[in-house]
Amino acid sequence: MVVWSLWSLLLWEALLPFIVTGAQVQGQVGGSVLLVAERPPGFQIREAIWRSLWPSEELLATFFRGSLETLYHSRFLGRAQLHSNLSLELRPLESGDSGNFSVLLVDKEGRAWTQTLQLKVYGAVPRPVVQVFIAVSGDAQPPKTCQVFLSCWAPNISDITYSWRREGTIDLDIKPGGLFMDGQVLSVSLGPGDKGVAYSCIVSNPVSWDLATVTPWESCHHQAAPGMASYKDVLLVVVPVLLLVILAGLSAWHWGPCSGKKKKDVGAGEVAPETENPLVGLP
């Protein structure tokens, strides 16, 4: 009898006039989502059937003669619950649950109403990673300023959006001209008054968001202070001097012992003994 009723519903869906509506529903991996079965005013439901249409067509839940049934062998077996208002709850959600669903409702007068829904399941956004890069100083850069590039990145996430926020101010002070790579990179110019200013990178998708905050002026400490030599200038002076000292030390070590030996063998006012001739004294 149940099988016959199911076939009857499907036949009504194909032959009788009905109204089709569409909606988009979003959910997060590990969470739950409620697919609401909306109905016209005064529509008294007699029978209902929930199905998944894509990526595969499966029977999920039914309502016949006042009885709710969800024990059908689909990929949602054990994760689907049909409520008394005929809305279908799916939990816990998995990344492969995205797809199209439909509910067919029939009222006591035999009129059919079909609603289709599109479910999109997203993963939770991880905390992003922010790196600070110091721009090379140039003549065009104002004195006592530090030009930095803030790079933000979140791995393995689709449909993600990047945005920046300057902490501690009402005006975010983020100019579109300073954003690159769809908002992943922010260019800012810092001065001595910005030592405590922090910037936050916010990553988000339709169901979640997270952020990471940095104080970029701390990275500017690697640059030389005004009136002092930079670390590059110090290296240009120190390295050659160290090389000369090392070479001088090696030269003294190599020539010192040889010179000392000659002075010891041949003293002042002394004549070096002649080498004994083995032929002297022979007849």
C-alpha cells in the first residue's frame, strides 16, 4: 500500500498542475540544516515525500496517513529527521551533502505543491596566517616612515572572502587602492605615531569567519633608525675589514717561522759552516 501511494505521488507530480518554488540553503560541515517545507495558505497536507535530486536521486522521507517515515536506504540514512511540520533536518552535515532536494505535498483535495531547494555545505574557515613584508627604502619614501605589505592566507577553503580592519578606529581607514590580489595583500605606510596600530585580516565564507591580527610597526625595527647606519652599510664595512685581518694573520703565521729559523741558523757576525765534502782527504 505504501509503495502504491509513493507511485501515486510521483504520478501526480508529473500530471497534475502544481507550483514550483526554489530556495537556497547553506550549512556548515559538522552542523545541521533544516529544509523547510513551505505551503500555500489553507493548504492542508495529506501526503508528502522528500527526495534528493542531485547528485543522485534518492528517497529520503515520507508522510502517509499521519505517519512519518525516514527509514530509507540513502546516503542520509541515520542523519535525516522528518519533523511534524514536515520540514526535513539533516545532521551532521558532510562536505558531500551539497545538492538539490525537493518536497512534494498533496492536500486533501488532491492538489499538488512542489518545492525545490539547493543545499550548499561549506567547511569552517580556519584562522588565517598574516605575514609582514618591509618595502625597500627609496628616495621617494617620506622620512621616518615604514612601507609594509601585509599578506593574508587561509588554506584549503573555497568561496572565501578577504577583508582588512584597522583596529581601534571607527573609520576602517582601508583604501581600495592599497589592496591587491582580491584583498589578500594590503599596503600601508606607517609613521612613528603608528607604533601601536594593529591590522586584522578577516577571512569568511557564507557560514563562518575568523581573523588574525598583527602590529606591523614591530617588523619595522629591522630598519635602521634615523641618523644611524643601516645593517647593510655596517656589513659593507665590517666584512672587508675582517677579511683583511684574517689574511694578515695567515701571512704572519706562514712567514714568521721561516724567517725566525734563518736568523737562528745564521747569526750576526757568524759564517755559516761549509758543507763537509766527502772527497776531502782521499788520496
